[in-house]
Amino acid sequence: MTKRQHVRLEAGFTLIEILMVMAILAILATVAAPNMSAFMDAQRVKSPASDLYASLVLARSEAITRNASVDLVPNVADWAGGWRVRVQSGGTVLRVQDAYAARLSITSSQAGVLTYGGNGRLVTSAATFRIRVPENPDARMRCVSVDVSGRPNVRTDRDSDQTACN
């Protein structure tokens, strides 16, 4: 033997160790998958609610600034198809919201156009927009409400019944 003794270690994992790690990962993925779906649907509802709220705030602000009526107009019958914020006289478009992905429903308690007067109050009646994923009752619906004073607010459904934000 030489003065230096070399110790040779075998590097790597055994087949049993690799199989155990894969089994544990499979179990964790099975447990996490349903929660991930609910998380994704919650985000799918949150973004349009924020966009709609921002559009309502913009419409109210511009109505006051311009002392003119400003409309929030759906692109199609379902608000999930997008909307436009426009000045009523002259038709200047201030913001365009594109359609959202499928599996999303945005319905309004009031059909058609929502109009803010020059004082920032609604000319039309108060409205509530329900934003939900129809196929997933576990995804909490969001409601964007506008009272007659014109002030919007966002609420999250607490009981997951998808009928009203309680």
C-alpha cells in the first residue's frame, strides 16, 4: 500500500430510493391537484372583477372631469365578451376590455348600457355584476356592485352558492 489510501465511494441512488421518492411525489401531486384547480378558478374570477371595477372607476372619474355622460357598454350580451368605456357625446372610446377566456360568466342585474352622468352618479339604475366559473361551484364568485351614487365595490361570495354575494 502507498502512503495515500484511496477510498472509493459509489455515487448515485439505489433503485428502491428512486422509487420511494417517485411514490411520495405522486401522492403529493394527487393531494395538491384539486386545490390547484380551485386556486386557478379563483384567479380566473379575480382578474375580471378587478378590471370591471377599474373601468367603473374610470367611467365615473371621466364623467365628473368632462361634466358629460360616460357609458360602460358590453361588447356582446354577456359581459364576459368584454366592454368599452366611452363618452356619450362624440363617442370617444376611453378604454376597451377584450373578451375573457371561456369558462367564465359575467352577468349584470341590469341589461345593456350603464351610464354615468356629469355629476358622477348613475343615470341608469344600480347594477350588480356576478363573475363566476359556472362549472366549478367551489370557485368563489365575485360581485361588483354599483349603487345609485355611482360608487363601485367588489365583494366575494362567502357561502359558495353562486346566487348572490353574501
